[in-house]
Amino acid sequence: MRRAAFTGPARWPYLRGMDRRRLQSSRTLREEPPFHRAGRCGGWLRGVAAVAAVLLLPAPAALGQEGAAAVTVLTSYPASFYEPVREAFEQAHPDRRLRVVNTKTTAAITQLQDRAGEEVDVFWASAPDAFEVLKAAGLLAPVVSRPTGAPATVGNQPIDDPDGAYLGFALSGYGLVWDQPYLDRHGIAAPRGWEDLRRSGYARHLGITAPSRSGTMHLMVETVLQLHGWERGWATWLEIAGNLATVTARSYGVVEGVARGRFGIGLAIDFLGQGTEQRAGQGTEPGEAAGGGLRFAYPADSVFLPASVAVLRGAPNPDGAGAFIDFLLSPAGQALMLRPDIGRLPVSPAAYAAAPAGYPNPYARETGDDLFLFDRALSSRRYELVNRLFDELITFRVRTLNRVWQLIHEGESRLAASPDPVARDLLRAARAAATAVPVDAAQAVDPAFSAPLRRPSRGVPVSARQGELEAEWRAFSKSRLDTALSAAERALVILRVAAGEGGWP
């Protein structure tokens, strides 16, 4: 298993503060979340707007501003990232204009699969498994590797697609962002890895987004599932879920929630998490930490994966798409990744010569045992399986999970001090029920099992088979959590009575 070198809090004083005007709201998805039941209208309208932005583009031969040819890019990156790139590209290519259509990675996949993005030239995102989904659907055109000086792999992960469907332009790590003053106030130690987040001391202090709403969160979920195996990986996520304060609507909301003190710890991609320290020192918003209290760290078992770019098959402006990729991978484009308002890790090793002191360099670290290889093809085959399962087991069950794990953790703590065989067996049963998943490891790697599952288009009902599976998973989750709750409550009664804290009910 790989061990990242940057396991302590990463200090990037050079990096930008997060542009608050461009952050998405960190509204939460409750146990009966608005987007799942009756409240899809806001998301539906945003989806329509994104699709309309694509459909209303001029024909391929049309020209953009001042007669320049338009290159249309579909991306999940925030404006604070893509605007500096757009400006630099247009300065380098005054005969071209970059049009950016912004949406979530998961929504972008659906749009392209539904052919709603037929006027799009380039897909540009952080999640390599999203590119694998599009590649498997035959939606990506072949691209030729550019000379960047990058090795074939970082650690054990390929930088460019071995099949030539997409190219890495930057490297991304995924980790933990926290507010140190918040942790100090609550007497909580800073986490160092995924396993730390299972501890009872973090109860209701964690924030995440759902993998169905964020390609980067999907990568974090899938990485844990691959590192630890299907059953143990889900057990890890289900116990972490017991400590959640909320599930935000988008990944930007996680970092914003930590910055505003809504919860103390969040899971984030490095370029969002790393840029928070400078902003923390500003202390411009009520409730925000001041004095540089925000920190970011890569977990000990973190991996670095490429953020990538691809040309869509049938792109109306393939020459413009190629020019954009040329620019991203040129020395000028790679140097741009180091700008404080971008703060990415270039794929070009030579670019790091101009990096400020303390800037992480994935090529200049102790890699340890690089045995883990993130399986992009496996992740792409079960992409929607993981997303849909996570929602049914975790996103829609946060409050119940809070209660179940509060009781299990309290019971296990009491049991350690005062052993009791009956309470022990009950708590074991409670933990087994609370970590059970309705899909086994064999089904998880079976493409036929996952085939009926996909993120539905807005306003379009899911397939009959997908509806059946989701109903089964929903019933499974409720049944197992009810079982866990009952067993944990009975164990606690025994332990409390043994401690002289009450009588039998």
C-alpha cells in the first residue's frame, strides 16, 4: 500500500483564498433530502440551464466574440479555476475563444450519454473514472500524447490513458481539511487517515458531499473500497457516516462548511482544501476561523490521480480542442497550474522548478510500497452502483446512522471497562448489522449487475430494474439499522444496570 509523503498538515501560504462568490451553497441533503424526493426542481432547473447553454451554442462553423472560433468545454471546475485558464488561452490564441459550460461531473456524464452535449468539444475534469465511463460509451475521440517530460506513472497510477482516450494535465490528491480552532474547542485531535474518522470523538463533526453529486467524492469512496476491499470498505464508510454532521449538495460546500464553522472536518480534493489556509487568516465572515486555522492533509494511504482532458467524438471544433489541450500541456500551461488562484499539481516535472517553497511535488517524495493501482475500468463499470448504493445506505440515512453509531460506540466503551458476555454479543450483532451491504463482492465486479444502473436524466424515471434494486436497498438499510439499533439499546441497558445507573425497563 502506498504511503504519501505529505501526511502532515499541508501549508501553502502561496495559494489563493477560496473565492466566496464562486462557491456553491453548502445546503444539506437530509435523511429525506430535497433532491431525492420532491425537491428536485432546483437541480432540474440547473440541469436544464446547463443543457440549454450547450444546445443554444452556434453551429460548428460559427464564430465567437470578435470573429474568433469558439472552443466549447464541458467541465466541473469552478470559475475561480477555469477563468484564469480561459484568459491565458485566449491571450495565447487570439483567433480562438473558450466557451465554458459548468456542471457537476456526474451530470456532465449523463448529458453526454444522452447526446445533450453534441456541441461540446472538450471534457475537462478531475475524476479519471468519469473519463472511463465516457470512453466505454464510445464518446471520446483518440488523442495523441504531448511531450511534457512526465513519466508514464505517478506512483503506480498511469498519467495518460493507456488506450489514448484522454490525457492527464495535472495531478490530484484527496484528503482531509479541518479548522484547528474548531477542533481545539471540542477537544478533538486532527485526523490523519480514513480510519481515524470512524472514532466516536468525531461524532457529528464531519462533512462530506455525496458521490452521486461529486466526481471527486466518488473517487474518494471508490479508493477506499479498492484499498480495503468491498465489504471492509463499506464498513469503513458506514461507520464514518455515523459521525456525519451533514451531506452537502456539492464538493465546494464541504470546504465552505469547514470555513464557516458548520462542522470541523471535511473530505476534499487538494486544490480546494489547500487553498483554505490563506482565507482562514482573513476572518472576514461571521463565525469563520481567523489566524490561519484551516489545515489540509493527505491521508497516509492517499493516492495521486491525474486530472484529465479529452476531446469528444464528433466535436464540432476538433482543431480548437487540440489547441486547448496543446496549451494545457505546454510549458506555459503547466506553469499556469502554479498560480495562486489555481494551485494545481502540474504533470510536467520541470514546472516545479518555479514552484514556491513548500509546494507539494508528487515526483519528489518517498513513495514507499507502490503496490496499489486504482482500477479505473472497475470504477467506471460500477460507477452508478457505488453512487446509488451510497445514497441509499448513507446519504438518506444520516440521522439514523448517527443514533445507531452513538449507541454502538458508547456500548463498546462501557464494555471495555466492564466486560459482559451478553452485552458483547449484542454489540457484535449491532455492528454486523450496521455495516452490512445488500450487494456482495461478486456482484460488485459483475458488469451485468451494474448495467441497468445510471444517473437518470432530469424528469425521466429510472428503469424498472433500477427502481426495484433501489427499493430493495432502501428496505435492506432500514431493516439492518433497526436491528442494529435494537441490539445496541439492549446492550446498553445491560451495561448501565451493571454500572448501577438504573434498573431494568
